[in-house]
Amino acid sequence: GDLPYEPDWGELLTGLRCPGVFVLDIESQKVTQLAMPKDAACGHCAWAPGGEEVVYTAWPPESSQLPGVRRPGLIYCYNRPSALYASRADGQGSAVRLTPETLPSAAQPCFSPSGRVLAFVSNACAVASGAHNATQELLLMDWSGSSSPQVSPRTLVPAIEQPATADAFPGLYMTRLGPQSWVDEKTLVLPTLWRSEEAVVAVDAGSGSVERLTPPGDSHGLLAVCGDLVA
């Protein structure tokens, strides 16, 4: 007989149709499904300060930017629109969108040590152009809970279309923004592509200035950030 076709996400996510957000209580072994946007795939979870909310990335199954393309391309293609949402950890209530509709891409939330600032990545250039990957933006948003009026995010590191010189910072090209990317309230440490090399950079959370920490000529990856220790 005929059955309705339900697409999966393809690539390394073959068989995965709609990933969601769940909370596991280790002591009681209770699993709670959180409220999520309808039909959206959700991931990149981060505990909000206080442990009562979870902030995450949500990708809609379809988009006007990619007509006719439903789901393949979530891992290696960054041109799919996304937004940040917050949901209560007890499963009650509904999902709250944190990023404005005017921002076509937001992903990989990461809270500062104090919990007062939320950093995230935007692939708006890839969404706008349709390219699988493009220069990214790093944005910050003040945080006081999803029930408080949200302050518009501010761009810390803008997209760079043309570096000033051959050796200048070419823009952010990250595969991930780690959950412990903050060294302190003033500095983030990030892995990024720097032309044909992998590099580790430090970003000033006030000015947005970027400093390359690893020497040119070789590739270096970022394993972890713990206080002022970087591996």
C-alpha cells in the first residue's frame, strides 16, 4: 500500500527525522520533552542561568530561501535558516523565540560566565547567498530570562566580505561555538578557518577585535576552554 513519505535529514543524519530537546533527571531517570516550535529540528542546547530554561537552535523543515529543498544538508550546509528559542526545563509552557524575524540565521548559543550575556553565531550571509558556507557573524544578546523583554542582539564580529590585506583577519568560519567559549566576561576563544589553515582566535567582547592566538603556517584546533586555560 501507499504510505506518506517522511524525509530525513540525510548526510550523517540518515534516519533522523525530527530531533528534539529533552531533559534527563539523572537521579530519578525521568525524561521530559520540552516545548518546541512545530515541526522544527532542534539542537545546540545550552542551559540558561539558574537551570530553569534551555536555549537551543531550531531549524524549520522548509524555507523560502531553499524552495523545493526540504531537509538534506543540515550538517555540512550552513545556508538553512534558523533561530534561537528558549523553553522551560520542566516541559511546561511554550517555546519562546529569542531572535528577531529579521535575523535569518542564529545558532550555537553560549552564555558568558555570569550568565548575563548570550553569544551566538549567525550564518546570514550563507542564507542570503545560498552558498553552502560563507563568512559568519558573532552576536551578543543581554539575558535576563525569556519572560523578560528581549533586547535586540548586537553584532560583535561582523561578516567580512573582503579582508583588508592578504594577512588580515578573513572573517569567522566556524563549525562550532563551544559551550565553554568564554574565558571571562571580556574574552571569547574560538576555532575558525583562517584561509587554508585552522586557527584559534580570541575575541574582545567589548570592542569585537580579533587576535590570532596560534602561529601561522600550521593548523590548530580548539579542544576546550576552562577559565584562562585553553587547550
